[in-house]
Amino acid sequence: MPEWLGRLRAHFRNPDQGMSPGEFESLARAVFEHQVGSNPAYGAYCRSLGLLPDTVASWTEIPPVPASAFKSLDLFSGTPLATAVGEPEVVFETSGTSRGRELRGRHPVASLELYREASMPWFGRHLVPEDQPLTILSLLPAPDVVPSSSLSRMAAFAVEAWGGPDSRFLADPDAGVDGPAVRESLDRAQVDGEPILLVGTAFAWVHWLEWAQAEGYEARLPEGSRLMETGGFKGRSRVVPRVELYRGLEASLGLPLDRIVNEYGMTELLSQLYEPVLAEPGPTGGATPVEGRSHRAPPWLEIQVLAPETLDPLPQGEVGLLSFMDLANVGSVSAVLTEDLGRVDAQGGLHLQGRAPGAEPRGCSLALEGMLEAQP
Amino acid sequence: MTSDGASHSPVSTARVTGAVTRLADTRIALLGWPVAEIADKLGRVGERFSDPADPLTRKTIEAVEAEAGLSIPMVRRIVSGMARDWTRARLRELLAREFLDPTVLDGFVPDPRGRRRLRALGDPVALHIGSGSVPGVSTTSMIRSLLVKTPVLIKPGGGDRALIEAFRHGLEEEAPELAASTAVLYWRSAEQAVLDAALLGVSRVVVYGSDAAAAKIRGKVPITTPITVYHHRFSIAVLGPDAMEGKEGEAAAAQLAWAVSTFDQRGCVSPHRVYVLGAEREKLHAFGEGLARAMAAEAAKAAPGPIAPGGAARLQQYRAELRMRAAVDPAVAIWSSPEASWTVVVDPDPSSSSLGHTRGVVLVPVADRSEMASRLRTLGPHLQSAGIAGVGGASSLADELSELGVTRIVPLEELPFPPAWWAHDGSGPLRALIRWVEFES
């Protein structure tokens, strides 16, 4: 294992130590050099742009790949850690949409162990800051059912790290959330009186709320319980505003708003960003408003905010396209340009504005993708 | 912005109902106007928009820029291009092309092919529903309705309000009694109750809009009410090897750039993909470079309007993905402006992603017309126009394109502005708005 990878793994294990700008620059260059050298598509792209390890002045010049490229190109870089560099250990896939025809993004992961190392300490800091075992109920399919789900895999890592014996996965990829099973687990948690951790996507929580409402079921979770919500409503027919969703969860589960944590992650990134509502609770101790929250990135992930029209970097505080340099993506490509908009505040908090939906001017012409995606 | 002779308060169901009732009351008077006189009055107003010095035109250009998100030079191009068909001469020609004897709109006339007499009759009152931000679509629709003597309530697209308001203002000055047979009211598509109220009182409906929006409206219209739907479509171009090089190549690139850039590519007549028949890679890429220069020249003449962050985000994803593919596949190439103004791509395997309405054009090399046909087959219901250049055997190509769903095959430079009498999505623009009555005694 090269020296730089050892240093990077040490950072994964100790995120609270932070990372100096110089250290990030050094590691980013090492990762970039590895990826240019071992990833034919990315290497050719960087050569075509004339942006290579010996020509970029800083990590900010490392060319990002668009998230959409994960759909059409093989972006596997391998890692010097993996025994069989030629094959990814797993390929995570983006979720499909209701339109069905859209290609799924494919993120080849060289080493699940590295994913665990990069994801768990930051997860723990934001969702299990007391570092004590607890029941983890995941409204997700288990990773053996959906091995291509990065989220299910991460939840499984969390169960392995902190999960008590009653931890369970409570959803099926076809049938969705298993309402009766969730109810049973919540009832047991209330009897036990020990705090639990709930994990699920926004859409799963909407599904659960609809089930609970139809059943007239309400829970009062033990004090200290917490909930992680992630993802949006891509391809779903129903979209619920976040505040409305959180208020519903508060009423249904008896969980204060400041015990609900949003995770921002995407299949194309192996690192995650979290709202630090548990890790850095507000000074008043009162409920943290949902609006105005920001996300914290781990030290090995840097954010650039770019002008949507030119991709030029924007001054700090301005809203633009988000581009990430995620060193945990060592086995694929670390620099990823997203379609999401946001801004970074002076403290480094990321304020997400989400994806700008269909805001372009329309005419009597059909945008081609709309038609193509509508076909069976 | 509304104009129906009533106050300028927000549009309510009562106001829409009142407007429809008032319009229906003007029908008898409208039927009494000779169609030639109606065309003359409309033409006099329309000609004002061909005069850039006319105060009405000047004021309209600025208002259209603000609401449609287009640059001033592009608004001027669109307004002058649209107004070309709003003149007295062109409206007379429209009537002559649509009807052997245009006075068939005034009353029964002998059918030269038989003993019967025929009359082309409009309706007591119509509702025309526009959408989007292509200026002039609603105005043309209003003109068509008046020519067939149907009072009309127009709900323009959100980005097409200023021009029709201006036209109606000009009509009030020129012929107030004719203007009384029109009303322009704008409401948002979410205001279903207002739409329902409008539909209740009309006897004909014309809809421009997305497939989904049009389908929704079609579902609300009673079976006894005729409806014409102009759903979303897009256009293509087909280039033969003769259009790729030399002066012909330069001309084709310039014409294509003009067609792509006009309307900022929002029109159903705007080409998005260009099928290039049997071109060698080198020649195709050289043509792509030339097209890129022409697109830059077009942007310098008439800059595109501002792009929303969401559109820019998708464009950047598309461009970067194409650049990555181009790095590993020499058949793929991309040229683009430093900002979001224009993009030219050579892609033998265009995916489901697209450039949206961002002055983006994809050159798709195909071995022959058979391959082109197989690629276009599933797109047929949404095909509109095809611009062609440098193609041998144009007649047989036209046959093939017709079979695929294309309703208009023209030289490249003709794409953006079809004449008033074009077969709009396959039907005569006035004949689509009348019913024939035959009388045999």
C-alpha cells in the first residue's frame, strides 16, 4: 500500500482531527495521479484537456467528471489496496425513476473495506455521537437483497458498528416499507425504553407516514432516539415538502425536530454530508429550525461552487453548481460535478438548494429527452 | 396582462364566463363582415409590426424581451418573421390557398365540382390556449380564428402575452368592432376552475402545449366540441454528402445555425438533430467545426436569452459527458461556446439525454437513409419539419420522411418561418377551424 493511501485511511478513521489545506492538496494530487494512470476514460479526458498531475496548479483544477458520466462510462480506477485491481468488489447503482428508460449510474467500488472506513466514523459522529450500541431500524432493503445499493450497504456497516440485536431492515425493493414490521419494532423499542436510530429515504418516510395514518398508529419513541432521512423524490409521483415531512415524523414518532438528521449523499460519492444537529446541537437547546440548516462535509471532501453557465468558481457564499472532490472515491473518480445547486457559508457549511427543476424556457418544441424517456 | 374590454383585475371564473358571453354576442356582426375586409383590417394592423419604427412595434419588442427571456435582436427577428405573414397580401394569399373561393366563408357558393353549394362556417365562439414562450403563436392563432369569423378567447402562453396584447391594441385602433370579437385573458395552467369555466361556453378549442397538458385539456372537452391539438414536436435536418464541403458546406452550416438559433430553439420548427448521410468522419468533423463557427456568428448577431440554473446544470453535464466520450472515441466530437450560448456535437449514438432548448445541435452520422429511418421510426409522432440540403433523390427522401411522420420538408433556411398557409402539423390552418355545410336544392 502506498504511503499516501495509508495517510488517507488514517484520516478516515479520525475525522475529528481535520485536515490541513496542504495535506488535502497532497492527498488530492496523489489520488488524481493514481486515477489518471489507472482509469483509461478519465485519463484520456484529462489528457484531452491538458490537465494532468504535473500541470494542475492545485486540486481545484482537477477536472471533474459529470455525475451523468457514471451512466455511460466505465470509471473504475482500482486501488493499490485491492488484491484484484482489475475488478471492482461491488458496483453501486443509482436508483431508477418512474419513467423507467433512464440509464442508471454505476459506481464501481474497488474495496468495501475502504467504503466502510470512509463512511462510518463520519456517520457515527453525526448519528451516534455517544458511540454506544443501539437498535438500528432501517426502512431499507437489506444489502444482500439489493447489493447495488450504497445506502443499504452503509446502513449495514452502521448495524455492524453500533447495532443492537433488535436491529432490522424493514423494506423490500418491490413491496416497499413493511408497515406492520416497523410498527412491531417501534412498539418493542417503546417497551424497552432505550433510544433507537431510524434510517430511511424521504420517500420511505412518506410511505411510512401514510401507512401509520391509515392505521391510526402513533409512537412515542424513547428519549434520545434519532432519525436519519436522506434522498429526494426522484422519479416519484408524490413529493412532500421537507418541513411537512419532518412535522409528520415529529407527530407520528414523538421525535423532536432536532433529532432528525438529513444526510446528503449520492451513489457517485462514497462520502456523505450530514446536518450536525446531533453533533453540534444549538446553544439554546431548543428545536433546530429545518430551514437554514447546513451540512458538514468530512475533511477528505472539499466543495467547489461553480457558475452554472461557465463553471468558473464563485466567491464564497454565492449559489452555484456543486462540484465535489471526494478522496474516498479513490477507486473511481474523485472530482464529480453534480446538477445540484447550493452555497457554502463562512464556516464551511453547505446550504443545499437542490436541483433546479425544469426551469428553462419552454416553447412548442419538445425537449428531446422528455420524449425519449416517455417511450416504453 | 389581460384585454377583454373589462377591467384589468385578476382573471376569475366569472370574468371568463362574461368574456365568452360577450364574444358570442359579436358573432352575428362578425358573420356580416366580408372575409376580404376582415383580412384587410387584420393585415393593416399586422403590417405595423413589420415597421421597426412604428411606436407600437418598438414598445412591443421591449415587452417581449422582458417576458419571453429572449434578446432584443432575437425578438426583432421573431416579430419581423412572424409579421411577414400578417400583411394584407399574405392573408389574402392564405385565404386563396385554403379555399378555392374564399367567399365560401361569407356564404354558400357553388361547388365547381357538382350541383351542390358549399359554405365554410366557423363557430359561435372559440377558446385558443397557448403555452410557452414563443412570441407570435397566439397572435397567429387569433388571426386564423377571425378569418373564419369565429369570435375567440385567447389564453396566451406565459411568454407570449405582450405581442398579442399589442396586436389587439392595434386592432382596437384600426377596427374596434373586429377587436370586440377577441379577448385575451391570461391565467396559470394550475387554475383549472378558470379553464373549466372557459370550456363551458365555447364551441371550439385549439390547444398548443405539452403532450401532457394537451391531453388533460382534451379530456375535459365535450365530444360535441371540436378540438385541434398542436402538441409538442421537434424538427430535424437531413444533409447529404454534397452539403458538407466547399461553398455548399458553408451555406448549409450558416442556414442550419440560423434555423437552430432562431426562437432560441424553442419552436417546433427548430431542428435539434441533423442526420448526415454517408459522410466520412473527417468531413463530418470539418463540417461540425464550420457549424460551430456559424453558431458563434449567430450568437454574435442575436445572443441567446438567459438560461436558468437548472438548464445550465443539465447542459454542463451533457457537455462534460460528451467531452469524456470524445476523449476515448474519435467518432465523437463537441464544440461549444465558453458560456451556455451554443453547442455542436457529433455523436453516432446519441443517448436519451439532450441539450434541451439551448441552441444545441447533434450531428448524427448514418450510413444511409435506411439507417436514418430506423432511428427516426419511434420519434414519428413528435416529428414536425425536416430541413434538407445536398440530398440526391429528394423526392424519394420526402416520401420516406412523410411515412415517418414529418409533415413539412423544406430547404434548411426555410425551417424557422413557415408561410401562413403551411400544413400546420398536417392540416390546413384555416380548414382545421371550420365545418363544411353543403346545400343542395
